Amino acid sequence: MSFKRLEADDFVVSSDSISSTLWSGDIPTLSTFFTSSTQEAGSSGDYYLNIFQTASNETSAAVQFAIAYGNSKGSGSLAYNVNVLDRSPSSTIYGQYQNLVLGDENTDFAFGTITASEFYAISIDRARYKEKLFLGSLSLKLSSSTGEVTLTDNSKVASSVQFNEAGRVFQLVSGSAGTVDTTFNSNGYTANSGSYGWVLPDVGVILLNPLALADFAASGGIDFTYSGSASSAAAPNVSPNTSLFTSIELGEEFKSNSEETITSDYVFVRPRSSEFNYSENPSFISGSTGEVVHNSFINNPQVYITTVGLYNDSNELLAVAKLSRPLLKDFTKEALVRVKLDF
């Protein structure tokens, strides 16, 4: 076995961004949506709904995203204690996203120019979006009995990138696949109620602005509201989570891609003409005498390089690279072997 110490210029680091479909089965657009009746009836159903791409009792069913509703006053869900109002699952969800996104329990969400004390949250399953959502690929259609709207992120036209505790923040605007629809406002917002929400690509979350969705169709909304109460003292007729699910189900279009950065280390191994020309293989060297088996190989060896092993200074094998085919090596030949390590 022969060894060669690698130098600093033998190493090159490269990063490539790779995008892929978001949903299970490599489906680019999710058009069918299902919930689990078991989950809805359980305790977690008061906080969020898991959405599947097929019926939840099928073997191929997998959670694609979850829906939740947050309200600082606790409306939209029953209070934990009838004697302590404004404390309910919706207020808990609101507080959780305050910590996750804003990092400040005393700050409300600002969608464009509108400050809101409530939101709908779409949280993409962690296994779906890998490292982050691929900006400019989002198309989410929401429908109601009075209209529909397709939403996307404004990453292609944003003059600057905003950051908060959850990473990058982009406004959710009217449009499709990153192309902004300026029908209601030049920036894709509604005419009266700010943007449609936020897109947080680094944590796979979309926040929807209820005020924008509740606006009239002529102003960019779809007159979307859940049939509920203004206080956590009374249960809503239809929960906010179910109402949003119905709107997404009617829209039949949820498209987005995932993105991840693959870091590659390239190692260049350069066998010079005078190197790696002899082998310790028994067909080359006698195991009993240590002599070259064939006299013709003494001055004119013929060997084949098939494997490159990478060792540390303690002589520990760290990685093995196999050549696609054996590489002939003798005193008249030099080679350049490029080893790629992805992680």
C-alpha cells in the first residue's frame, strides 16, 4: 500500500443549491387534502389539524402540513377554564408563534402595514421542506363561496430581505409562482387590509392574515371568516382550523418546492510518474520472499489503480473512493483523480 500526503491546494470546497418537489411521492402540486377524524376528536385537534395527501387510513398517507389558528384573546376555541377567559388553545398557539417568529411576547404580527392580533398558520412537515422552502415556487389557492385568491411570496420583487427570530421574512401576496398580481394593489397586497401574511422559508411556515382574507372580493379578499364567537367563553360553530382546511380543499392547489444546500469537498489526488507504480498484491509481490513475481515488472511495472483511500494523520481510514474503471499506471503515466465528498 502506498501513501501520499495531501497539500492545502489539493482541497476545494463547493456549495450547490438543489431544489425538489415538496410533497410525498414527488408530487409538484397538492390538489387533494384529507384530515384524520381520530386526530380531530383527540386533544390535539383543539390546537392544530394534520393534513394528508390521501385518506389517513391508507398505507401511503403521510402528513404534508398542519393548520393552526392563533388569537391573542383566545377566541376561536374554548377556554381552558370558564373562570379565566382569553386563555385557550388559540391563545397558546399565538404565544408559541410569537416566541418562534418574533421572539417577543409583547409584539403583535404586522402584515404589510396592518397589525393583527390573530393569524392562521400553515406549518409544512419538517420532512417535506428539508432545509428551506424554495422561494418563488409557491402557489396557494384559497376559495370560499364568494371568491378565490391565489397567493405567493414576494421574494422576486422585494427590495430588501427582512429577518426575525425565524430567519428570512417575505410578504404573502396575490400571485402565482413568485409572479405578483397587482390587480388590487401595486405590491400585491389587498386594497385595505395589508398583505395576505408572511412566508417564513427557513422554518417552513406560512402565516395568513385573517383581515386580508375576510376583505371583500373587490378589495382582494374572499370574504373568508370562520363561524365562531368573539370570546373564548363560547365554542365556535365551525373551528378556524376546519374553516381554513375547507378553503384550501376547495382551492385544490398548493404548490411549492423545497431547497437544500449540498456542500461538497473535492479532493484532488495526483499520482506522479514515479509514484504508485508497484503493488503489494500477491500477483505482483511474492508473499514469502517479498520479490517481484515477474522480472519484467522490475523496471517496467504495470499496475492498475482501482481505489483511493483517505486517511488522517493517525493512519485511520476516513473515506474510500472507487474508480469507475481500473486506471493503468506505470513510469510513463501520471493521473489526476478527483474525489467528491457530499455531506
